[in-house]
Amino acid sequence: MSKQKSAQEYLIKAKLYRFMSLVFVTLGIFVFCALYIQNVEGKLVEALKNPMTIAIFLVPFFPAAVLSFLADSAEKKYKKMTEGNSQKK
């Protein structure tokens, strides 16, 4: 038996996902800075030639990107439900 979710649940999920995304972006910046200082040390051009270095620098931001995608999806569902409810009235 599937349970229908209300528009308010989607709104709460969207806000929570968006907040957690911002937390992970902040943490990602700190991790990025630590990795940059540890690995690059002023040799930016040499580091950018190595694709593994670029991948390592992007990994800290992956959770934030996923949460941002989930927040966007929940916001779209919320807007769809609220538009449907306003048209019914």
C-alpha cells in the first residue's frame, strides 16, 4: 500500500536537502583547501595536467551536488502539487 505524500512533506524535504547541501559545500571547500595546500603547493599548471588531481579536487563537492539535485526534485514535486491544488479550487 503506497502512501501519498503531502505538499508540506515535499517542502520540508526540499528545505532539508538544500540546507544539507550548503553544509556539504562548506565542508567541501575546507577539504578542497586542505587538498590544494597538500598536493599543489603553488604548482597549479603541473597539477592540472594530471586528471587524477582534478578528480580528487571534485570529490568533496559530489555529496553537495547530489543533495542539490534531490532538493530541486522535491521542490518541483511541491510546486506541481500546489499548482494542482490551486487549480482544483
